[in-house]
Amino acid sequence: MLRVSRLVWENWAGNQQGLPRAVAEPSSAAEVLAVLARARRDGRTVKAVGSGHSFTAIAATSGVLLDLDRMRGITAVDLPARRVRVLAGTPLYELNPALEDLGLALPNLGDIDRQTIAGAVATGTHGTGARRHGVAAAVTGVRLATADGSLLWCSAEEEADFFWAAQVGLGALGVVTEVELQCVPAFLLHAREGSGRLEDLLEGEAHRAAAAHDHFEFYWFPHTSRVQTKRNDRTDLPVSPLPRWRGWLDDELLANGAFELLNRVGARAPRTIPSLARVSSRALSDREYVDRSWRVFCTPRRVRFVECEYAVPRAALADVVGALRDWVEDHDVAVPFPVEVRVLAGDDVWLSTAYQRDTAYVAVHQYHRRVQPAYFDAFERIARDHAGRPHWGKLHTLTADDLAPLYPRFDDFRAVRDLLDPERLFRNPHLDRILG
Ligand SMILES: Cc1cc2nc3c(=O)[nH]c(=O)nc-3n(C[C@H](O)[C@H](O)[C@H](O)COP(=O)(O)OP(=O)(O)OC[C@H]3O[C@@H](n4cnc5c(N)ncnc54)[C@H](O)[C@@H]3O)c2cc1C
């Protein structure tokens, strides 16, 4: 079960590495507990990893790497309550169709489905929707293998403090072996994608569209005033997916194949980037279709990038994006990737980036082969001026001292950590930085 590792662990973006001392691939909660006991005896730390889609070093370890790839699938279904229990290592791309077979769906999703359910929940993965929440808010129960060797079930009714902390638990409280999810009836989305002008969105259109549509987001192409909008609404219309050739053209050729080429050219000849950005902002044309929710939410992302995303109060959306546009105009920085803007309603999950505040998310991306630190630095300064909270899985420079004032329940989270993991079995250098 535990093997000595000579492997270097690397995340999806390739910007974080770890040299785990050993790798364990348990297939049950009992085996997880056995790994924890052995690690304690050997004086090693333990890190559960998902599919390595975080951009930060939150999943990196030099201790025991716990790969839950063998713990996947739905373990229990309560159809009248629309609740399911799912093993922690289940990837979303398996979970979504399995829920569909049961007539169920997660209420909201991010824009890819490669993450494990435990990894997605642990960092507060989210999609968009002014009246919707992130994935963690759908969690109604968590089974946690803890440092003292127990298996703890927590929910809003049982061990409530542990539950509110463990939803977005950052992998700091224990190993999640199973989660319970509150699903909704499977639903279709009517997707409408079009173009617009950044000025219009910042002058009120973004707020109006967010209020009018179930799931609204937009992408702004730096060096242009052009945006691509996505308006997805729940519908009873019949399924009419994109023709296969159109999905391939937009999602594979333009959004991935041609975009990779554009980035490679831009990396070699940065001066061409503004012109290339103007071309790529026009490449994606309007489209409209109806499909299953998860097929609309999630698209393939094959062009490698690194990302920084901040959650800011919804009312600050235009100020943040406007200040970023002004900064790009004033500086000699060429940015081929669009800036993604999403929204979410406030929730009650202690370390959720939308904790008790209606939120706008602004995400900036950079091609993995050409990262300009000044761009992320400038964006972070702007977002922090608006009490921005960084996404737990995306690049940022904040420390525990910076984060504590942003989260009213930060100290409560740390108190739960002290109770559950006093010896810091689950620590790594990144958690030391962000939790102190
Ligand atoms: C291309 C791409 C697109 C993305 N799109 C979005 C998006 O639309 N919205 C969004 O919010 N984010 C998005 N992200 C970020 C991503 O959703 C998060 O970083 C997520 O945490 C990745 O899940 P993972 O399974 O890869 O977890 P990992 O990155 O492997 O791990 C993340 C954290 O979860 C912990 N963890 C994993 N499993 C367990 C467990 N069983 N028990 C305890 N802790 C555990 C790890 O220890 C670590 O702290 C995207 C990332 C990429 C690369």
C-alpha cells in the first residue's frame, strides 16, 4: 500500500513540484487510517492530492502523498432527498454522468471537470450565477480521517463546527474519504454566447445580465474593448446540442489548437500579441444551443496556463476590471489570455471566497511558457484594494496575516485545525504560509 517514491509530483500547469518520500494508494477509509498511523510512527507528514489542478503549492508534499484514485464512485443514494454519498477521489467527469443516470445533477459547476470532488470542494471551486453557490455549498456531510486515527462524520447537525470548517478545508484538517452532496433534479441549460463591448458591461450591463440569467459570465480580451458573454439559463426546451463539427471547431480548434499556436507565437514575438489578441477576440462567433447542465458548464482546457483569481465584493466588479484595463493600457505588458469574470451569491461556508458576501470573481491567466510577474502583481494590488479574497487553488502571495482580516471565521477555522491536527500531520509549506 505504501511504496517508496522516486517520482516528482507535478501539478497540471507544471509550475509546482513535490518530491514525496512515499506514495500511498488506499482503496478504503480503513487503509487511509493505516497510512496515517504509519506516517505518524515514521514522523512524516501526509498530503491527500486530487488531480493536481491547483496552481498553488497547496497539494505539494515532501512527505507521504496520498493518491485517492482508487476511491471513486457513488456509495449511497437517497433519491427522495436527492442526496448522494461519493468517494473523495471521484473525478467530476465521472460524477456528472453518474448523477445524470440517477436523474440528478450538481446545481453549479466550474468550467472544467478534471478535478476530484474532494479537491474541488477543498479549495472552494466555483462556477457562476448571481443567485448560485460554489461546489462546497452543495456538501451536506463529510467523512474525515483525522490525525488521531478516527473516522469522523460531520454535517450541519453533527459536529457542526468541524463541518463548516471541513467544507473548504484546504486539505488541512484531515483526509476526506467521502462527501455527501445535495443535488438537484437533472436540468438542461439554454446557452447563448455572444460578443459585447467592455464599456457597456462595466457601465451596468454586467450587473443586469447577472441578475437576469441563471449563470452569467464574460471574458474580456486585453488590448481590445471586446468581450465574449455567456448566458446560460435553465430551460424546458428540447435538447439541441451544438453540431459535432461546431463543438470541435469552437472548443477544440479555436479555443485550444489555434489558441495554443497563438500563444507560442506570442511567447517568441511578444510584440505581436496585441494584434493576435484582436484576431482571437473575433474568432469565437455567436452560438446558441441546449444541452445537459454539465456539458454546458464544462469545456476542455488543453492550453496550459497559470492563473490568479480574486473574489471581490460584487459592487466592486467594474472598478476592479476597469483598473486592470487601465493598467494594461499604461504598461508594456502583452496579454494574450482573456480575463474571466463570474459572479456568485454569498454563502455560509467559513473559508468560502464568497463567505457572506455577494461576489464577483475576476481571473487573470498567463500562458505557462511566458509568465510576466508584473501582470499578476498589478492585478493582486488592484484586487486587494477592494478587499479581494484569493482563490485557494490559484496563485497569490497572501499570508495568514493578510487572510485573517478577510475571513470573519478564520480564527475559528484555525481553532478547529488545532483540535483536529495539533501535531500538523497534514501540513506543508504552503499551508504554513496561508494558515500560519
Ligand atoms: C484548467 C483549470 C480550470 C479550472 N477551472 C476552475 C473553475 O472554473 N473554477 C474554480 O473555482 N477553480 C477552477 N480551477 C481550480 C481547481 O478547481 C481547484 O484548484 C481544485 O482544487 C483542483 O482540484 P484537484 O482535484 O485537482 O485538487 P488538487 O489540486 O490536487 O488539491 C487541492 C487541495 O485539495 C486537497 N485535497 C484533495 N483531495 C483531498 C482529500 N481527499 N482530503 C483532503 N484534502 C484533499 C489537497 O490536499 C489540496 O489542498 C481550475 C484549474 C485548472 C487547472
